[in-house]
Amino acid sequence: MAGGWSRDGAVSEQIEASISDELQRLRSRRVPQGESLMECAECGEEIPEKRRVAIPGVKLCIDCQQDRDGAFKARGGINRRGSKDSQLK
């Protein structure tokens, strides 16, 4: 149930669009390809065999991969809320 200036179902559409955008972003991520390395490409530490088998084409050890995954990546956000406050900024 929408109220005010929005039409019925507008909130659900916004939520679905946000989820769709995030799924698209996750699907577009690059996955390792080729043969797995025996040693990490960044630190040179040995990559465990179980990791090489589980993720074909892996190039980084767990620690280096976690560092890379944890790095801040700014995303271009779209303000779908359309509130007065967001429009005034």
C-alpha cells in the first residue's frame, strides 16, 4: 500500500530493481580462469591443494584474496527513493 505521492506497488518495484541491479553486478564479476597457481601471485605463499581444486584458476592465497575482497570499492548508486531531502541535496 503506497501513500502520498507514490502509486501502488512503487516501493516493491524499487526493492526489486535494487535487488536486480545487485544480482547483475555479482554476475558480472570476473572469475578465475585457466590453471591454478601453486604459489600466490601477490605474496608468493603456497596455495593449499584443496583451494586449487575447489576454485579452478585460483591465483591468490586466502589472505591476499580476503584483503582484495575487503578493499573499498565505490559503486555508482542510484537514488530510487526520490524523497524531497534527496532531491534537495
